[in-house]
Amino acid sequence: MTTVLVAGATGSLGRQVVEKLLDRGADVRALVRPASVDELAAHPNLTPCVGDLADGADALARHLDGVEVVVSAVQGGPEVIIDGQRALLRAAEGAGVHRMVPSDFSINLHGYGYGVNVLSDLRRVFADEFATSSVARTSVAIGAFPEYFLGAVHEVLDPAASTFSLWGEGTRPIDVTTIPDTAAHTAAIALDPKTAGREVHVVGQRLSMLELRDEVEAASGRRWELVRKGTLRDLREEVARRRFTASTMFQCVALQAQVAMFDGTGSLRDVRNADYPDVVPTSVAAYLADRGAAHFTPPDTTWGRDEWPTAL
Ligand SMILES: NC(=O)c1ccc[n+]([C@@H]2O[C@H](COP(=O)([O-])OP(=O)(O)OC[C@H]3O[C@@H](n4cnc5c(N)ncnc54)[C@H](OP(=O)(O)O)[C@@H]3O)[C@@H](O)[C@H]2O)c1
């Protein structure tokens, strides 16, 4: 039985990674902050480990004895993605951990350079830590979560106005993978020793923005007016403008992600779904016919200036 420590085990993705690892027979330690420990469901092979990445490597080390793989699904700024994950990596090195899956779970963040997407930049800075580490890095890339991409933060769907907005031509395929499918793939990849030191790209479905609009219309049974917001050059200019005008950082960051999605630099390469045939991804149509139908009505919550948006 492989022992895996999951950081961010109470998050949208992390809690499902824990479930999928348990389904695969792993022995799971869930690193949870004190205020979140009640959110963990009980399971005979699940051990809660109360701690915070901010506690530092020495404090984290006590949770890592006997752990073979670390999966991180934390979310946050540089203090979490760089400093916090670095502390976890240092503790993992001391404990002889074989592999670590860092909290990347994005488009192909190595397809474009620094300065395009601040969240990718944090992840690339942390990736460099593995160059001199005894722990092998296994990065999982999945494209976009529809749970966020079709939510308010990305400004694609406006359910109150029944509009579907896009930048550029809308004909280039983008990569879309649901959170449960990402979790299922991550569990399989984390338990696969062949992934040590590799970037593993897996995807739910590839489709263009125009095809995505067709799926939205078919699933919702209503018309969504197509709003062409401008060229990709216009998108880049809007991103630059928002650095000064956005009232939350996400109004800038979501568009930064769209730059690399729509110009193709963030497209997944060498997709490895065939290596994990027992993970059967959900189509966009199936997602929209089920949980994703919630995107078709206006949300009743907004998020605060410094609050991370939540998934559907
Ligand atoms: N590709 C995409 O479209 C897409 C979209 C969204 C997210 N993502 C990625 O998916 C990953 C997970 O995101 P998510 O939406 O699941 O995040 P989330 O729901 O916000 O969960 C974040 C988790 O990190 C934990 N955490 C934060 N700071 C911590 C610390 N200092 N010490 C220990 N735990 C800490 C939180 O604990 P508490 O429960 O105690 O707060 C929570 O469990 C991230 O890498 C994110 O960038 C990708």
C-alpha cells in the first residue's frame, strides 16, 4: 500500500484527490489546517495531520515519516505556492519521499514565458526547486477547470444577459477537464512510479470556444448571444490595463490565463490519457447536463477583493 500525503486536502480539488487515492487503495495522510480539520470525512485508511505549510519544514517533517509520495493541491499567493511548498519539499527530502506532485493543475505552463500569467510564474519558480532536490517532481497539466472557466471570474458566460464572450477567432481548441476528472487522473499519476520527473498532460475534452458555445446552447436549451470582445492583441492590452483597474486580482489573472489558452502557447502536448484507461473523462456536454447546469443561472454570491474564487 503506497502512503501519500495530500496538502490542501480540504480544497475543491484536494478533497477529491484524497477520495480517489483512497479508492485506489492508498494509505492517505491529509495535511489540514486546524480550522479545517472537521471538513475531512472519516475513512479507515485516512489519517488527518493537522498543520500549515507556514509552520516550516521542521514542523511538517513529523507528518512525512514513511510517506512515499506527496500531492499538493494548495492554493494561494507566493507565501503558499513558493514558500509553503518549499517547506513541504524540504521536509519531504528529509523523510526520503520519492515524488511530489506540486499544485500546478493548469494549462501547459511551460509553453510560455514569465510575465504572461502571475499564477504560472509562481509555479515555475517553485518548479526550479526540484533541480537540486532528491524528490522527483511530477507535474500534472489539465487545461482549464470548467467549474471556474464557466463561472463569473472568467467572464465567458453571463447568465443574466445570456451572452457568451470570447477573444480572438474562437476556433483554436482549448483543453477542458473537470475537477473530479483531474482528481481521478492525479491519483492514478501519483501512484504511478513511471511519472517521476515528468510533466504529465491529461485532458477531459478539447474543443474550440465556438464549439463550447454550441454545447452551452444545447445543454441550456436557449440562445447565448456571441460577443466578440476583440483580437488576442486587444486581450493582451486589456490584461495590461487591468493591472491598474481591476478591483480584484482575479479580474486580471483569469484573462491572463485566457491569453495562453487562446493563442495556443498553453495548449497541452503529448496527452497521456491512454496511460490511464480506467479514468474515463466526462465530456463537456455531460458536465453541462449535470453539475454544470448551475452556470446557466446568475450566481447568488460574489467574492471579496482578496478572496480566492470558489469552484461551482
Ligand atoms: N486549471 C484551472 O482552471 C484551475 C482553476 C482553479 C484552480 N486550479 C488549481 O488547482 C489547485 C487547487 O485549487 P482549488 O481551487 O482546489 O483550491 P481551494 O479550493 O482554494 O483549496 C486550497 C486548499 O489549500 C489549503 N491551503 C491554503 N493555504 C494553506 C497553507 N498555508 N497550509 C496548508 N494548506 C493550505 C486550503 O486549506 P483550508 O481549507 O484550510 O483553507 C485548501 O485545502 C491549485 O493549484 C489551483 O491553481 C486550476
